[in-house]
Amino acid sequence: MLNMPMLRTRIYFIETSAAEHRSLLCRWVEQCHESGRKVQVLAESGMAARHLDQMLWTFSESSFVPHGIHVPGEEDASVHQVLITVGEVPLGPMDVLVCDAGCSLDFMARFDCVLHFVVKDDPGRRQDSRLMWQKAKDRGFEVLHVPESRNAKMPSRL
């Protein structure tokens, strides 16, 4: 029997280039935050988490995205609307998972919505995204494609 998500998680596969990936990620985090959603940003390492932390403060002159980096053992999920974690760290209730690193479908199933970035000019990452799309679809996730031409604006349904 397939392991199905309890609630139907929506995974947005957002096309981007390697050069634009993280600035686009920051714009989507900002839009999620502005819509009142609690956001977990998954980074692959402490260095990547610190880089994302810096980018969220500086990616746009006019933006303000209050956030923090998760410190193990602290109850920071109740303090921050946007929280960066290194790896798959279960936190309190969060609405949106933004993936800057690989992530299992089991972890994704904990969220209403997941943002996965398809880096089109990296053949390995593009292939990983194709495989994830198929596995997610097979497991009953709702999978949605956001073409590069429309990736700057968050869908209203998010």
C-alpha cells in the first residue's frame, strides 16, 4: 500500500536558472510571509542557511522579511513567521516549506504547500526534479508547474 499524505500537499515546481534561484526563492518567501503564511526554509548546510539569512535581509531594498535560523533545542517556531533550518527539522505548525535543498516526500507531507525550484540549466538538478515530480504524483501529492515566464508571482491559491 502506498504511503499517502494525510492532507493533500501541493508541491509547486518553479522553474528558474541557477543564477536566479536564490533571489527568486527570497521573493517567494517574501510573498508567503506577506500573505500571513508560516514558512520553513530548508537549507542543505549551515553555510547555506547563513547565506539565505543574509539574502533575506538584503535581496530587495524595499522588502522586510523578519526571519531567523533555527537553533536546535529552542522554541523558535513560535517566535518567527519565517524560519531557516539545516535539513529536515520538524517544527511546530508551519504552512509552507521552501526547499533550497533536497527533501523527502515524507517530510513534505507535513506541509500544506511546498515550493521546489527546478534549476533548468543544471542537468543533474533538473533530472532530480523530474524524478521527484513523478514520485510525488504517484504518491497522491498535487503537483503544479510554474513556468519560468511566470515564476516571479506567487499563485493566489498558494
